[in-house]
Amino acid sequence: MNRGTGLFDTPTRALSGAVKKQEKMTFSARPIAFFANFSPMRALRWMFAAAVVAAVVVPCTADAARRARVVRAGAYDGVWNVAFATTAGNCSSTNSVPFTVSGRRVSSAGGGKVTGGIGRGGSVAVTISVGASRASGSGRLVGNSGAGRWSGIISGDRCRGIWQATRTSGF
């Protein structure tokens, strides 16, 4: 036992072996010494250089990101003529409605209430309501055209179909 603590003694040879292993472990202080020898003037120069780099880089990346959003957001601006065709249900076979796209919003360019939006890559989702009739559709716009599917209740009948869109004018 070790000095009345109730713990068993550990042979001295085992401890000295462990100590020798710890003595062999070393690390280099060279990277730390690089900063330790900085004079206050040298440290100020490094901080100034870092500040200049940050001042030049950060606004450039922010401007590029803002320009990318502006181009992306307005890529589909204009009036679109959307032709609906019924593939199931007792609704009129075709109908055409003008929509307005401004930024990422889709709204009506004619009768009825149209709400919706355009996501990344031209994905579009729209809800249309005229009186008691209501339909929703989704699809994709690419360049000056687009296509997708729609479904809803038109004059009390459940219907679904496809739609095709063509941009008729830009802003």
C-alpha cells in the first residue's frame, strides 16, 4: 500500500517506463516562435495587410452575389400567354390566360386572381381562382417558353391537365 492511502504500490520500473515514453514525445515550437518575435510595428503591418485584403475581397463577392440574384430574379419578367388543356374531367378542353411575371412573382395580366412564384432554375407554382373555380399548377419555364401540369375544380367539376406558356413580351 502507498503511504496509508489504501492504494496499491506501483512498481517503480513500470512508472519509469511510462515517464520515458512521455519524455520522448516532443513537439516543435517553431510555428509559435514565428508569432512570438513580432514587434508591435510588425504586428500592425500584418493587421493592416489583412484588413486591406478583406476590404477588397468582401465587397467584390457581395457585388457578384447581388448581380447574380438580380439577373436570376428577372430572367422571366414579362407577359406570358398560358394555354391550358384538359386531360381528365368535364371542363372545357382548352383555355388561354395571360400572366405577368415580375422578379419571382407571378400575377394576373387579365381576369381572375393569380398568385404564385418562380424558384431556382425556372420552377413555377401558381394558384388561379375565378369566382368559385380554383386550380393550381406547377411546371418549369425555360427561356421564352414553359410547360407543366394543373389540377382543380372548375365550375364544380374536378379536372386536371397540362399547360404550355409562351412569353409574349418582356419588360
